Amino acid sequence: MDFSNLLQDLIAGKIQEIEVNEGDFFAFNQAWLACPQHKQIIGTAQRDGKVNYHFVKDGNA
């Protein structure tokens, strides 16, 4: 999965959230850390090791 493109789509408003499964977390984390706006991408833990990430424009969750 190309998390870099998904993060750019999230920031651009093309998608509202990214759901990351436990098995994909390491790959997502690498793309997230490389993203300049990573502090504005907020994750919310769900059941079964899933995390939903959304973008906050003003930096406040």
C-alpha cells in the first residue's frame, strides 16, 4: 500500500481518513514520519489493532 500517496490525498482533502491495520503500521509510520505535516495527522485507536487517521488543518485535534 502506498501510504505516501494516501497521506497526500488526506492532506489535500481528497479522502477523509486512512484506516491502518496492525500489520501495516510500520510501513504507515515510515511514510507518516517523512510527511512534513505529520503533526497535523491525528490517529484514533479502534478495536483489533486498527487506527484511523485524519488531517487537522489548524493543528489542533
